[in-house]
Amino acid sequence: MSQQQGSTASVSVIGLGPMGQAMVRAFLSAGTEVTVWNRTSAKVDAMVALGAKPANSVAEALGSNELIVVSLTHYDAMYQVLGQATDQLAGKVIANLSSDSPEKARVGGTWVRSHGAQFLSGGFMSAGDNIEHPASYIFYSGPREVFDAQADLLRPLSPQEYLGTDDGLAQVFYQALLVTFHPWILSYHQALALIERSGHDIDQFLPYAVRSAGAYPFFMEEYAKTAKEDGSGDLAALQMMDAGAQHIIEASEEVGADSTLSHAAQSLWRKAITETEATSNAVAMFDLMGGRKN
């Protein structure tokens, strides 16, 4: 158990960027005592003003609680920070909710355990740092018994999705979703630039953008279905997408909107067309991305 029966729930949070601060607020709102540490004192002071307890060192933050929630830029930062007090790690549970590659999460888990601590990896799917948004949730991976023992204490952060025992699994799913999110951010800003530089009203365009997003789940399900099937692509469809990308590029460049992303998309459509013409077998985009092994 992470807390003795009848005692006040308590955690330490290391790293007070936007996500770390959001987690501290969520813990405090749930009545959890929170000890905080950050490299810069201003962020600590802001959390102390809300009711958190300051730790003067990493060692003090580790010594204050069994569960340590880490929210840093990447796993290298975890080594830099926790490495200051490795003698305090034994018997602790490190829940690292930082973003990084799956393999770096696995290596990080091994490092944490080598110092006598337990480890969970997490991937925070949220609307920015709004962890109370209805769409927000957290992927967790690592030993099931460790997750089960800490689940109640971690619950104030966001709904939980436990994926499995592989330390890297939370990052696999987390990064896979960011694969779709980053191009969407860029493409949406390109769309807004196209509207604005064409002399039209972004507010008029917005409801249509929201409306079109309603079709995305249909395409997600269709593409997931075809990705699981051992089938080929459709040359005519690839050619249509190539032509469509060209129209997007021309519409954007006519008004001076950056079309870098559209050029990148077109290059992939054309790569699939070239491979199709060379092999006389229509290449599926899923295969082009390396999804299906021969």
C-alpha cells in the first residue's frame, strides 16, 4: 500500500513546468499533501502559495514520500535530477510522466530499479496543461502490482489507462498519438493562414473546421482496418491524393502561406506512386510507412 490506512495521502512532485504545476493543483484539490521540488525557486514558491510543501533538495523531496511523480522535459533530465540523491531511491516508487522514446523509458526503468526503487512510465494525453479537460487521460505501463498499489493515489491527475508491463508501452501509445497531433497542429495553422491571407474571416471558417473533424473517426477506423489486412493500395487513389496535395500547395502559395507540410505530404504520395509503377503492385501507404513487415 502506498499510504497507511487512515493517514493523509501524500506525494512528491519533481519538476514544475506547466504539466507539473497542473498535477500539483490536481493533487491539492483532492486533499493530497504535496511536496515539490524544482530547479528554479519561483515555481516552487507559486505552488507553496497554493498549499504545497517545499523541498530544499532532491534528497528531501525523495525522503518526504514513497510515491515520487516526475515531470521533466525528458529522461536525461531524470538522471540529472534523481542522480543527485540516488542513496534516497531505495523503497520509493518513481512514476515518470515525462515524454521520451519507448526505449529510453525502458532504460530509465532499469536505472531506477538498479537503485532499489520501483518504476512506472506514464504518457499524459491532455488538452495542453488542462488535465481536467474531459478528453484528458494518462497511459501507464510497468509492473501491474506497482500500478495497482499506486492507482488510487495517482487518480486525481486524470483517468487512467493501464496498458501492460512493458516499461516502454505507455510511450509507444503516447508518441503514436503525437505522430498525428503534430502535423495536425501545423496543417491547421496553414489552413488558418490560407483563410486570413485570402482576405477572409477566420471566425467564419472555424465552425466548418470543427465540422469536418467529425469525419476523422470514420477515416481512423477505415485506415486501421486496412492496415490490419494484407492488401495493396489503390493507384488511382494515390494519384488523386497527389493531385489534391498539388492543389493545396498552389492555393497556399498563391497567397503566401507556407506549404512546407503539404510538400512533404505530396512527396510521400509520389513515393508510393513511384514504387507502385516500379513493381506493378499498388503500394499501401501503411506499408510505405513501414507498418507491415514482409
